[in-house]
Amino acid sequence: MKPGSVIVDVAVDQGGCVETTRPTTHSDPIYVVDDVLHYCVANIPGAVGRTSTFALCNVTLPWAMQIANRGIVAAAEALPPVASAINVYEGEITNRAVAETFGLPFNPRFSRQ
């Protein structure tokens, strides 16, 4: 990246997006590597806890209600976003990327690939 560039790594909680990523905090949020400014705060929404909680609940509640009303299997069969969100079911890994990351067997039960 060009000197003076900025990286905002919102996936630092999951391991980060770039080689130079390392988690920071709200009290010490930035650092520079190779003249590139990095902002890699873990749990960015923590700065606005109440607001982010309302936002998360508003987005996830309809999906939780679908699962509660249909059951997990029927919800996964009818709703592709639910199927793609299931990583493990009955002790088996049903998300290909998770299985590959850990070198474990993959069960395509809910796979749409």
C-alpha cells in the first residue's frame, strides 16, 4: 500500500484481513506499519454499546423467530441465509470453510455450494 494509506480492519476479531493486522483497543486504536495507518479495534461496536445492541437485535430477531417457528432444519431448508450460518450441526461441521480451516471432515447437509 502507498505510504499514508489507512487500513480499517473490522475483522480483527476473526483474525484480521491483512498481514500487519493486530488487535487494538478504543483507548489506543491506531498504529503505523510501513507508513500505513492501521485502525484495528476489536469489538468496534463496544464504543456505542446500547445503540449497537439495539441494531444487532433488530437485525437478528427476525431470523431467530424463523428458526424458533420452523425448527433449525426446516428454517435452513427454506432460508439460504440460515443454512449458510450453520457451522456445526449434530457434532459435524457443515460449513466448508470452517472444515477446511481446521482440516476436519465436512458434512454438506446445509451446503448450497
